[in-house]
Amino acid sequence: MMRIGLHKMGLKPNDFWGLTPLEFLIITGLEGRRSMAMTRADLAGLCARFPDIETE
């Protein structure tokens, strides 16, 4: 990402680091390659892998 932003696109470091990941994907045209939204299945998978555990 840094190589694309700083070298190929010529962004200044402050401008590059000020971008959110989604903003970077949009200006590079890469946002359409993968959905950024978490699905219910994604959430269920994370909950199964990392269940909430009561510590008391």
C-alpha cells in the first residue's frame, strides 16, 4: 500500500497516513475487488473462534 500511495501515486506521507483503508481502496480503484462489509457468517465464525468468556 505504501509503495502504491507514496511512489506510484505520489502522495505526500501526511496525506497517505491520513487516509482510511477504505479511502485508499477507493482512490486506487481497488474497492470493488472484495466486499469490505462483514457478513453474519463472518461474525458467527469470529464468535465461534473467540467466544466471550466470563472471568469472574
